[in-house]
Amino acid sequence: MTREQKIQNDIRVALSKNNCTVFRVNVGSVRTPDGRFFSAGVPGGHPDLYGFRWSDNQVFYIEVKNERGKPREDQVKFHKMLTKHSIIHGIARSAEDAVKIVKEGLVGYGFKDYGGKK
């Protein structure tokens, strides 16, 4: 099974070669001096990658999954919000999927079985 990190790196390279700027999302938890945990980063469900096409400055979001990966409930919720606003996004299981999502301006690609339209 392919590791999601490898797929993510392949996607970043492929989209960059296709005239896009791509950002990887970093999240994590930090323990404060008094022992509490503090979550840093974007809201729950935010896709792994986001960026924009140079041709028209359209924003896109890519959730990276390996061949067996399924979106979590918070990721489906984020997908529904993006769909409501017709934002380009989808689940990419390969660099080819990501390029297709971005080039074709697909909204919700790969979410069909998880409460999505496509």
C-alpha cells in the first residue's frame, strides 16, 4: 500500500509542474507548561493540500488518501461546505487524480460514497 506522504509529495510536484502553487497543511498538538493540550493549525477536516491555479487564480483543496483511505466525518463536513460554495476540491489517491481535479475544476471529486455529489 502506498503511503499518503509519498502520494502527497507526488501531487505537490505534479501540480507545481502544471502551473499551480501548492501549500501543505501542518497541524499538531502542543502541551502547555501547565499540562493542557493546545491544537495548532487549521480547523478539523481541512484538506491536506490547498493552492491556486496560475491561469485564473482559482483556489483548490486536495484531500490525500491512499487506495483504501476514507474521509473522516469532519472531512466530509468540510467537503460539504466547499461544495456549497462551488470550490474546486476532491479526494486524490494519486498525482493524476489531483491534476484532474484542478485542471477540470471539479467540485467534490471522490466524495460520492461519503455524502458527496460526485
